[in-house]
Amino acid sequence: MSKTEEAKKKEPRFHSLYREGVRDDLLAWWRSMDDTSGARAQLRRCVSPEEAVLHPQTHHLTHVLPWASLEAVATIAGLLSHVKSGEGDSASIGHKLAKPTEPGGSPPFSETRFRQLLTSRDWNEFYRNLRRAIQILGGDVNPLLIADTILCWGKEYREQGQAARAKSLRFRLSQDYYTEALKHESKSK
């Protein structure tokens, strides 16, 4: 395998953030929270998108993601405040949530919590569940993958209605989670 093919294989796959310029602007916004006095701390204290929308940093982000709903932008702003590192990490969120921290150990995110994340019924519940996932991972997750997940969930939430909400996102995250979990389960036996 050539180095180019290898690099492409390791690069994360984005479903909503497919334009590189938007990804660069989003990363610049995320890094800027450290330069703005208390911005990250203020957003970190938010427990819902409704609280996150009350902060100026959220409205700065609307200029980066003008096509996204305000709920999605507020969720991204609030949840990215919990992300500490992982910028170059290509591992999907599902893989990271299922990969044990020690050989033979259990996944950091239980199946019950994972199901709660996938079956979130509204923006507030999704915010709480994804924030818990980020915190359990110690904030070490690619901020672009978090933003992409939020945008996908928001799009599917808006377009598909109650019964089929987030179906394809559920399938994608479930496949990543259980592929990783089963890989480590077989190693521990």
C-alpha cells in the first residue's frame, strides 16, 4: 500500500463536514475558545443547547456553519467545549466508545449508555448523552468527528420524523461500536 493510500485510509470520513475549508474554519473556531477569556469554561457549564445559544461564541460559530440549524450549532459549541484533544485522531466515535482502555477490559461506554445515545429523542437528550460520551473519553476525541456526528443527527432528526430518527447514524455508530467491542471481546477469551 502506498503512503497516499495509507494516509487516505487513516483520514476520518465525514458525512456533513465534507468541505475542507469548513473543517479548517471549525478547527480555528475551536482553538479560539482558548484565546477568548472564559469562553470554553462558560460553554462547558451549559447543560443544553438552549443554554449554549446564550453565549457569543455560539453565534460566532453560526458564521462558520451558516447552513446548520441553530440547535445544531449550539450543540456543537457546547459539546466541543468539552473536547480537549484528538484533533488528528481518525478513530470514529463508535470505535473510541467501544475500545477498552486496557486489554481484556470492558468498553469505556457501556452498551446501555450507547443505546441511550442512539435513541435520543430530542436535542436536549442528545446533548446530555453525547456530552457524557465525550467526558467518559476524557475529552480525547476528534472535534471534527463530534461536529459531524451532531450535524448528521440534526439532519436526520429534522428530516425523518420520530419513528425513523437517526436511523443511518444509528447504523453507522452501532457498526463501529460493536465491531470494536467484539474485536476486544474475542481477545479477552
